[in-house]
Amino acid sequence: MIQIEFGKDRYHTNDVMINWCRKNISGFGGWVYADPGDWDEGRKWAVSSKFGNTTFYFADDRDATMFTLRWT
């Protein structure tokens, strides 16, 4: 699992980044309340946020690389 973290200064972009994931990464993804843990359900990506700090999780290196190139 690959984690990409953003601070409070990027919180306003969460919805845009989530929509990008929904459009560009096939498979199930979305909000989780903690580490997404088990990827057996077909989850390809996940996002969690706590106190304005946001973490995106990716099951595949390729998806994480595409996301990183776009958003960092």
C-alpha cells in the first residue's frame, strides 16, 4: 500500500482529487476512517482525513505514480 499525505493547506482540494481518482482509477475507492487495511474487496484507492490532514492510499504503484504526477 502506498500512502500520499497532504497537510491542511491542501484540504480545499480534497474533492477535486477524489473526483480525479474516481475518474482515472478503475475499481472501488472512497473514504475510510482509518488505514484501509484489507484490499481484497477490490478497493484500488482510499482517502482519510483527520484535523484537515489528508492521506490517500493506493493498492497499485501505477495508480500512486499517476496521482503523484498530477497532484504533487
